[in-house]
Amino acid sequence: MCGIVGYTGPQSAVTPLIEGLRRLEYRGYDSAGIALGTPNTLFVEKRAGKLANLEEALGSASPEVHSGIGHTRWATHGGPTDRNAHPHLDNEGKLAVIHNGIIENYSQLKVELESKGHTFESDTDTESVAHLLSDLRKKHHGDLSAAMREAVQSLRGSFTLLAVHADDPETIVGVRRNSPLVVGLGVGENFMASDVAAFIQYTKRAVELGQDEVVTITPSSISITDLYGAEVAPREYEITWDAAAAQKGGFTHFMLKEIFEQPKAVADTLIGRLSDNNQILLDELHMNPDEIRALKKIVVIACGTAYHAGMIAKYAIEKWAKISVEVEIASEYRYRDPIVDSSTLVIAISQSGETMDTLMALRHAKASGARVLAVCNTNSSTIPRESDAVLYTHAGPEIAVASTKALLTQIIAVYLIGMHLAQVRGELSDQEVAHLYSQALELPGKIESILETVEPIRELTRKFAKSETVLFLGRNIGYPVALEGALKLKELAYMHAEGFAGGELKHGPIALIDSEIGTPVIAILPAGHEHGLDEKMLSNIQEVKARGARVIVIAEEGAMVVGAEHVIRIPIAPPIFQPILATVPLQVFAYEMAVARGNDVDQPRNLAKSVTVE
Ligand code: M6R
């Protein structure tokens, strides 16, 4: 939610700022703006709409100055207009602020500031910070860092803020609370951004910032303090991926590139996890065998696609480790009175590690006495930092708003957790674990083979591109796959799509089938014959077909399918691993549908990649 970048150094600032915003546009794209540190005054340009509108407005007119801040917005307070675009200024036009998050007490601040003579130009919560900082900077004799420290003490909510003042344009001051901010350390230049992607082409040295830390950068220095001015030693780390990972690399969209990166992402997350004596290696869990044996319950908290990974975790962990697993939508969990204690392990799944709903649920769980394990794709982000332990997935940077490779790696991570817990608790023998692991190692090659044959899915999409509703059916571990297929289609194709458990169909949803339009139904046929679930799904297919549905079936090679207009084949795998394979054609289907309908694939309307507000 909103991307933030700051630069100070020898380059003409507009270049790293616009480059940075381009890489952060996934975080929001309702408007974009920059403030350049021209002496005595500031040069500000901001425009509603995508970054391209700002670039057009800038043309070649931007001044050649060497510091500035830039913002790409996902609107919360105030519509997506030029006026509400960031940066926001004080009344003298000398101090500029950009913000990611929400200032919860902004209306109260606004009343106080207006009573002191400040006039407001926008409908945003952010502008109150510009006016507040302006007053406090005067109080602190021009010290913007001191002003920021005092300002933050009176702010409520979640925020990353960057500020610059025309009287000292080389200095940029930032702060974070429950919202991301990293510093990039260059040679004779420094950066700040919501995500390292913004400056990865200039430096791989980064510094993480803790809660309520205020950071001040100039071209040659960085200083970090707490809110009371005490120095904090910079925690430096090296960024392990390179700039190319954040480029499209010849693909038309990031999403397509990320779909095709899945075999590698799955392999990278999986490989090296079995010892020579057939033990699953998961030291990251930081749990000794006694603690694992004492576990009574697991609760998974997550949102959106990550929640679907959590649902799959339930099937795998309950089957293998025989521990009861509850899966909770993070935003709902937080406002309940969950029954957890030290024998509960809470697993927080998040690609970004910054999702506010998940973070708040995590804090709620910790406060209730649970141990928290994060499954995360983003190093040093807030969710892993606040967890007791973290298992990183190795999907690499995921730029497209629609999650693809992150999901598959999250599923792999929960499989590993399930195998490890089962092995330590004696529910699976070493041989059984080794066998499962070797079957999992075949998954990357199987995904590869699905991706080699996506052309029929393209043709299929053309046929169904004008439909307004698509229903997805799954059973057992195929149910979360159906939910994920529907989520992807909603998010990308802006179509009404719903996923159902096959058995629930007759309890209401079957009324949605319209014989006049031939409602498309995509059914995931369960792998194998366990519990006769494949036959039950075949019956569901007959039931919808009898009512006029046009049925597409995802089925493993060789499985008998009756009643389908189209069959998409996937390789044979143990039923528990089927989600890794069955999800892939659904991603391609949603992608192609979005393209066919002329939608913006990587930046679907109204969304943002990292949802840092509740
Ligand atoms: O970064 P997270 O994994 O915590 O994000 C959770 C959801 O916001 C995310 O999965 C969202 O549902 C995706 N855009 C779906 O493709």
C-alpha cells in the first residue's frame, strides 16, 4: 500500500526516484508524485493515475537537483486525485512529506493545527503530518530529525514517513511504525524505500529499521535514533537477489514470468531439506523434539492466497503429523478470543511479511501466549522479525500483484513443516518421510511439463472470455485449489468467480448454474481413488452438466473423465501434492482471461501487492 522512495547523492535525483517508483508501483498506482530538493523552495509534481502520467507531466522540465522523495499511492483517505497525491506540503511550500499507512488521529491533529492557523489543501490524513512537522521543525531550530522524533510521539496508526525541507535539501528524514522502510547504502549516495527493489540497481547493501526508529540520510552519512534521540547501531545486510530478478526478462508481464519461474522457486524452497540419514532439516523452527511432541494444536493465520496455502497445510499436517490444525483469516482471528497457549504453534504465512491483518493477528496470538512461526518470502520484513522463528520461502521477488510462485513455495514450506513434525512425533517413519520427500522433488519437473503445454488453455480462454461468472469445484485438498482459482479470476479478469467444495453444491450453489448461458464450471478431479472422491466429483460434474453447465475438468493423466467439454491434464502425483500441479493451469487461465479482456495483468484495478492497512 503506497510505495516510497528517497534519494540523496550526486545523481540527478529524478532518475533514481522515477526508477524506484516504477519498481514500487506494484504497491499502489492511484497517483504518483515527487518533491525535489531545490534550494530555498521545493519542486513538486504530482498526478492522479499511474506513474506514466507523472512522467508525462515532468517531461524534460524537472530541475537538475540531487535529492528528493517520491511516492506511488494506494488511496485510503481522499480519492485518487492530483490534489490528494503525495507529496504534501506545509503552508510555506518548503517542507514535503510522503506517507505509507494510516494516521488514525489525523482529524484531531487537523483541528488543532487549523486552530493554529494552518490551512489544508487535501482530504488526506498525511497532510496533517506536513503541518505538524513544520511547526516542530521551527521549535527545534531547523532540526528536521528532532521534529520527526517529536511528531511521531503524537501519531497513532501505521506509517512510514519521509520528509525533506528546502533549507537543507540534501537531508532526508524517515521513520517507520508497522509499515516497511529500508535504507540503501551507496557510495557517496544513500536511498530509502519501502522495498529494496527500488534501489537494487544501485546498491546491494541495505539497512533494516526497527519500529519507531528515525533515520536521517545525507549523501555521505546515515544516522538512526529511537524516538528519544538515543543512537541505534545500523543493522546492515546484503541483498541476495539482483536487479534482473525485478525485471520482466522478455515476458510480457511479471505475472507470466513468475508463473514460469515456479519450477525453480519450488525446487529452491525444497532442496537440501533431507539429511543423509533421512531426517527433514528444519532447524529454523527453533523447536526441540520435546516441544514438538508437546504441541496440541496448530493455528494458521494468513490472508488471500496465503490463506489458501494455510488450508492446504491443514490437510497435510493433520494427515501426517496428527496434530489438529485450525486455519483462520487473519483479519477475523484478531478480533476473536482465540483459545491458545504455549502448546499452540501459530503459523503466520505471508509473501510480503508486511500484511497488516496478518501482523496484527500474529501480535494477538503472541499476546495470548502462543509460539509464532512465520513462513515468509521477504527477508527482514516485519512478520518474520516479530515471530519466534521463520522459515523463508525462496520464490525470489514477486512483483505482480497476483500471487503465483509465492503460493507454490508456501505450500512446499507447509509440506516440509508437516513432514518434520510427523517425523519427530513418530507418526511417519524415516523411510516414509524419505519417500514423500523424493516424490516432492519430482514436482518442479512436473510443473515444467504443465507449462510446456499451456496453448490449449489459451484457446479455452478465448471461448470463455465473455462469460461473466465462472464456478470452481474442488474436494478435499482440491477445495483450496478451487478457491484459489476463483480468487485469481476475480482479481485479474474482474469476473464473478466462486469456489465451492463439491459436496456443498447441492446445498445451494447449484442454483447458480444457468442453462441459458451455459455457466462455465471448472472442476478439479481429486487425484487417485482415496475415499472414492474422484467418483464423487464425477457425479458433481454430471449434476452441473445436467443443468446446462459447460464443464472444464483438471484431471491427472489417465484419469477417467466423463461429461467434460474440455479436460486439462496434469501429471500424476500423490493426492496430497496435487495442489502444486492443479493450481498452475488455473493461474494460466486467469492470466489469459485478463489479457483477453484487456485488463492490466500486473496491476489489477483497486488492488495493491502489499496490504499494509487493516
Ligand atoms: O503478502 P501476503 O502473502 O501476506 O499477502 C496476502 C494477500 O494479500 C495476497 O495473497 C493476495 O490475496 C494476492 N494478491 C492474491 O493473488
